Amino acid sequence: MLQVPFIRENKDLVIEGLAKRHFKDAAIIIQKVITADENRRATQASLDQILASSNKISKEIGILYKNGEAQKASLLKEKTGQLKDQSKDLTEKLSQIAGELQELLYQIPNIPNTIVPAGNSEDDNETVFEAGTIPKLHDNALPHWELAKKYDIIDFELGNKITGAGFPVYKGKGARLQRALINYFLDKNTAAGYTEMQVPHLVNEASGRGTGQLPDKEGQMYHCGVDNLYLIPTAEVPVTNIYRDVLLKENDFPICNTAYTPCFRREAGSYGAHVRGLNRLHQFDKVEIVRLEHPTKSYAALDGMVDHVKGILNELEMPYRILRLCGGDLGFTAALTYDFEVFSTAQNRWLEISSVSNFETFQANRLKLRFKNAEGKSQLAHTLNGSSLALPRVLAGLLENCQTPEGIKIPKVLVPYCGFEMIA
């Protein structure tokens, strides 16, 4: 969430940044924020003045009673009653204005970093890195959903029977390979200095608002109405909320966490061949990395996270590319995002497998996540997160790119984790 002082002092900059995102009616909503803040400050000033007057009169009443002037004291008490009614009305008005201001702020996305390219959609994202060799497959190569059926390792129809579309059942070597990827990702992350966490898979509304999923992504989250809890769309939400309402010390940075969780997303309106098989699921596994950083070091940390994910994909021997997202494709909370995509040879298309983002102070302001700086003043931290990695499309790319006439050859780095070299 953007800070009101920042909006007031950088109105044109904020509107320009929102325009890069193609945020509708940016100038109108920013002016509403400024007007609401002016009303809030004016109401607060009036309330402070009334409270000061009330306190002054109360002292005078005490003196009058002490001096035996009860009649004069009674007249002043009537005035304090009037002031109390006025202060009550102003307090209610102040609460209403503050609530309206907060709801306005919740509607405004983060301001893109200056290096975020202009653009309307994913077609305008910039490719900043590409690595690996796209394999040439044999004539009878299959997409992963056909490979899953051929080798009986993933059952989409059984998942549909149990729950519905988008909830596959992993079987035999498919389940073992899934577990191997999870353990491999966690081991890589912990070796890089990330502390492993096990976190709840349901969060409360405050947690959803803290990281920006609410109210922006409310329709995409599974909601348990009776308990008002939400199934997590990513481990980013519970892990980052560990630090909600926390005051850190400057020497606490960096704070680095990793977590494996299932993730749940409604993905309403997702249909067609491009979401077939593992390409788009309602429940999937993901290993996440989350960092809290000093503001002066967060972009160096972002580069380090990108290099970390690159190292994993290099070990998996998968062809991949890195995209810098344009303003029109940037997530609501991010200031800068790099997407990783692996090439699916059997589908002849790129599949997104990771997003690595810097949110700057946007989440920290919602979370009230601060630290004491060298001058002893309270300052907002920077938060970052990345997929390291999301499993479905990694697995899809792995199955398709590693297929041979004899079966699916497992990358060497995963063999110690899964205990086999081939799915045949």
C-alpha cells in the first residue's frame, strides 16, 4: 500500500506510474485520496482543539470547586458536556474518513520501478536472458498429459472424479518425482541461506490484506465462509505475515525464509488448450523464497534471487528464459518482476514457472513491518519473494523435454532424490 505522505508529495509521479500500469482513473482516485487525507487532518485538528479546550476547562472547574465557587463550576460543566458531544461526533467522523481513506488506498497498486518497460500485456514483456538448448524430440513425442497417461504417473480423470478439474492425482513414480523436486528445491534454498518454515495453509483476512491478495484477488481465492479463512494462493502470504506488526533491528537484515506448501487458486475463467494438463491447476505444489531487506539493498537481493533460480534451472538442464514484466502485466503489489519460463518442446510454447519480485515498501506498509534505522527512527522494510520453484510446469517441461523412445530420462541432479533414472 502506498503511503499517503508519498502520494501527497509525489502526486504527478504516482499518476505517471499508475498510467504505466494502465490503471483506470488514476488521477481521479489519487485526488480522492488527497481530499480524504485533507478532511482527515482537518477533522483531527478540530478534535484536538476541542479535547484541549475540554482539558483546560476541566482544570478550571477543579480550581473553582477548590475555591468554593460551585455555581461558576456548574456553568463550565455544562460547556464540557457540549464539548464531549462535539468530540464524540468528530471521533465518529474521523473514524469514517479514515476507513474511506484506507479503502481508497487498498485499490491502488504499487508504483512500477523506473526500469519497468511500458506495455499493455505479456506480449510486451522484455526478454533479458535466455539459456539452455531446446531439445529435438523423436517423431512420436507426446505432450505431458499424454505421457502421464502412457506411463500411469498422473491421473487427471481420477482427480476430476474426487474433486473436479484442476486437481490431479500423482501416482507411483509421478508422486516420487514430485516429492523429489520439492526436496531438491528446499535443499537448494536452505543451502543458499534460507531458513525453512512450515506454515498454515489457511490464513485470516488480515494476512490476505497484509500481502495484497485482498481485496485485489478475493475472487481468485478459496474462502471458508464459516470461519472467514482463505486457502493460501502461495506460501508468500503466511511466510511474509510472520513479520506483520513487527519492529526489526537494522542488523536483523537480511531475513531469508523458504517454505513448501500446496497452493490453491480458483483461476476462474481459465479454459482452452493452453490450460490443459498441468499448465493451469486449482491445487498445485510450490516452494517459495521470501526475503526482508534494508531498502538500500533490496535490488541487489532481487538480482541474487534471480541468479539463485537460474542456478536451479541450469542444474535441471532445462531451456529457459527470463522476462522483465511490462507495466501492463505487472502484479498488483510488485514494483519490479522477473518471470522465468521453460520451453515445452512438445507443446512448442513457453511455460511460466517462477516470478521473482521486489515489492519495496508496498507490503511492509500494509503489514506495519518496520525497523529502527541507524538514527533510531522507525522505517519501512522492503519485502521480496520468488517461486523456487512452482512444480506443475517444471514437471510438465521436464516430462516433455526429457522424453526418449525408451522413456523419460530423469535429470542427473534429481536421481539421488527420486531413486530412479528413467520412467518407462
